[in-house]
Amino acid sequence: MRNIPVKPAKIVLRKVSMRLKAPFTTSFGTMQDKMFCLVEVVDENGHVGWGESVADDTPAYSEETTETNWHMLEDFLIPRLLGKEIDHPDRVSEWFQDIRKNNMAKATLETAVWDLYAKNNEMTLREALGGQKSEIEVGVSIGIQPDVGTLLNIIEEKLEMGYKKIKVKIKPGKDVHVLREIRKAFPDIPLMADANSAYTLEDVEHLQKLDEFNLMMIEQPLNHDDIVDHAVLQKRVETPICLDESIVSADAARKAIELGSCRIINIKLGRVGGLTESKKIHDLCEKHDIPVWCGGMLEAGVGRAHNIALTTLPNFTLPGDTAPSSHYWVEDIISPEVTMDHGVVKVPDGPGIGFDVNRETLERYTTRIKVFD
């Protein structure tokens, strides 16, 4: 395998604002507009690698926000990499180790280096990561709806489109009744519930009621940084617990597995600091027979492309959230956009992420820009 190093000569930092097709509601609240940071790393030969932040405007899912990401990238992360020779993208996370947390900011720049490295070495990002699949199965995440009838209609529509997994958001007051109605209408579909940390151990008896619905999993029912109470809960419910927000590193995953806090793990590359750490978590889970899947953070095209490449690793055995661009956006910033055929997304075979950024579209959505060289 070739190993041509990367040397960033110029890095372009953008803030981008895009409007979702429809409001997306979780236990955190409702999002209509997505504002995020986008990084373009350019080497001495003019080759370009792209990375996208998954942070939101508010510190609800994570302590990070779009503004804190901009600050970290501008003042700490970009200056650390600019002009440095990077023999392999794994080095990036090593160089960022002394900067605590800020994983989403780190992942924005680290994934761009991975993209550039793959392009310089004439590989797909899948090949650079060691992925094996030429296509991936995808599910869809459906936000909390105003009424059950609307939700059932959306589920029916998504099933007709071929999605391999239906994930519905739940919270207290929008859980048991909703899931019961879904199961009445669709008794056999692959169904999971995502709680986004909306419950506590005081809700154990209530959460036990979910066992009757034969769910694939319940995702992150308890506190965002907890692995201890989840271990207690997992012993008292039959439904597999999937951890999301709690898994911020391979070390956190190791502890959760040892404690028995979950039976499934959702890997979001932004949450864990990038592709290198995602691979470590994948390998650890594979060793311990813990299936993984790739969660979504309402990414635009660049982030979606990185998720596709990550999902080609062999232990991603459950359909992820990497729905096609048109599920979220009237217009995406990549060309071609991510498309799906009966729940299957083909992995691009072009260099790097395999998609081109449409610069004309990107400029229309860019609200702030700064160039480092």
C-alpha cells in the first residue's frame, strides 16, 4: 500500500447554515436550521480534503456548539496542523491528545486529513480505513411527531422506500403508547427507540414495559455520561441497551462492556473525535461480540460521506442512520448527492470520500469564512 504523507499548506474554515426539509424533534428540542463548521484542507499540490462538524448551535446533545468548534479550530487545532508533515491520519488524534474533550472540533479536522490522505494515495476512504463492503444498509431516524397518526404515516412511507430499520425518538409521555400503536400497525418491522437520555433509574418499571414490543434496542435511555446506571438497567430489562452519548472514546467503550452497560454501541465519529478513534471502538466491540452501527447527526453531504466509509468496516452489522441526502435536505452540498435503493447505499469508488463538493452551492450556504496559510 502506498503511504504518501499529507502536508497542509492551506486550511479553509467555513460556517455553513442549511435548512432542513422539515423540523426534527427529539427529547432535546426541535431543530429546523443546521449551522455547522466545514473544513477544507489543501496540500502543496492543490489536493483537497473535506471535514464536517456535527455540533449543534446549542449544548444539548453535547457540551460543544458550532461557536465553540470555530474557536477550537481557529485558535488551537488548525495552527497545530498547518504546514506539518502527516505520515498517517492516525497521527492527528495523537497530536490532539493534550487538548481535552472538544471531540467534534477535533473530528472536523481529523476527517479532512483522512480524506486528503486517501486522495494523495489514490485510494477510496473505505480502502484507507480497511473497510470491506461495497454497499451498506441504512435505516431512518424519525423525530417525535405531534400525533401517532402522523408518525404511522411516516413509518409506512419509509418502509415503502425500503429502509432496513425504523428508529423513533421517545421521551416520557411519548413512549409506551406510541410504540404500542406502531407494533399494532407494523408487528414485524425492525424497530428501535431512541431516548436521548430522557429517563432515570426511577423509571425502571416504566422502561420494563418496552420489553413487550420486541425492539432491536433502546438507545441511551439514561444520563448522557452514565455507564454505571445503564448496567443496573440492562440487568432489569430484556431489551438490549445501545449506548450513544456515553461512548466518547475506546476507553469509555471498554468500561461499558466490562460493566455490562449495553449490548450494542452506536459509533458517531464526531462524538468520539474522528475516524481513528471510531476504528478503535469498532475493533474493541468486534473482539467482544458487541455489534455496532453508525448513528447520524443530521449531517450534510461531507459528514454523510465519511459515515458511509466508516460503515464499511465489518462489525457494522446493524443498519445505520446514513439516509440519503434528500431525506433531510432540499439541496445538499455534494455532487452527486447520497442516494439509496431499497435501503441500500452504494459506497463510492472515487478517491477519498468519493463525492465532490459543489462549490457554487456551498458558497450560497456559507455565512463565515477564514483562510489559514
